[in-house]
Amino acid sequence: MEPTVWCIDKKLIKIVEPSETLMHAYFKKAINALGAMDSERDNREWQIAAAYYAIYFSFYALCARAGIKSEAHICTLALMKSGFEAFFTFEDRQLLRDARKLRVEAQYYASPNLNTPDTLRILEATAPFHVKCKKVGMELNEATIEKIRKNIESKVKNNHNPS
């Protein structure tokens, strides 16, 4: 089963009212996380966590704008491929996946080395990803939002009504 469909079946993704106000609120949360990432230069564990949340909130802002609510981070990640694929590359999706994995490793396990090339790649890509999401947010109009929502809804219908 396609991950987005599974998330909708489990009621972890819901179609709600699109909200420009919520988009701006999540972009503000992303900016706060970017600030925390910058202030935690001497604490790699928290710098990684802040980077992940800056990336996550930047993308989730777009979900809020399109009226898509996600109750699980893994489901939000699936939306990047299932609803917003026109805006994000494989590398963008990989950034979010890798940042999530690294955050879990850094916060829940005693990781001996958090100064890897992957860590540095994620930290360096965080602010540009936020800028990209802000640009996408400016491009989201009613027609684009409707297309995203129909795309997600069609995945559910196609999965439940095989031809």
C-alpha cells in the first residue's frame, strides 16, 4: 500500500481547510528552529534536532497552506512525494528523510560521531531548503492547491478501487 494511502486510512493525514495563516505560523517555527540551529554550534546533538525541525516545519507550512493535516512525521514525509512532487526533487525528499534519521540517532541513542559528512550536508542544506519552501509557498494558488488535494484524494480512491 502506498504510504500516503496508509496514513489516510489510519486517519493520520486529513484534508482540512487551507490556511495561509497557518503556513506563516509554521514558517515562523522554522525560522525559530534555524535560529536555534545557529545558536547551538557547540552542541551537535541539538543543532541536528533544530535542523530537522527547521526542515520539517518549512515543508509542513506548505501542507498547512494546502489544507493537509498530518499527525505523524513519517506521513508528512510521504506527502512530499505524493502531493508536492512537482515542487521537490528526490534530493529534497532524501534531505528530509536523512535529517529525520539523524535526529532520531542524535536524540535517542549515544551516537559516538555526529560530525559526519552526512551531518554537515544536512546542516548546510537546511537554510536553502527553507528558502525553497518559502518560494513554493508564494507559488501556491487556489488552482495548485486544488490539484495537490485531488492528487492525494485520487491515490486513496485508486488504491481502494483497483481496476
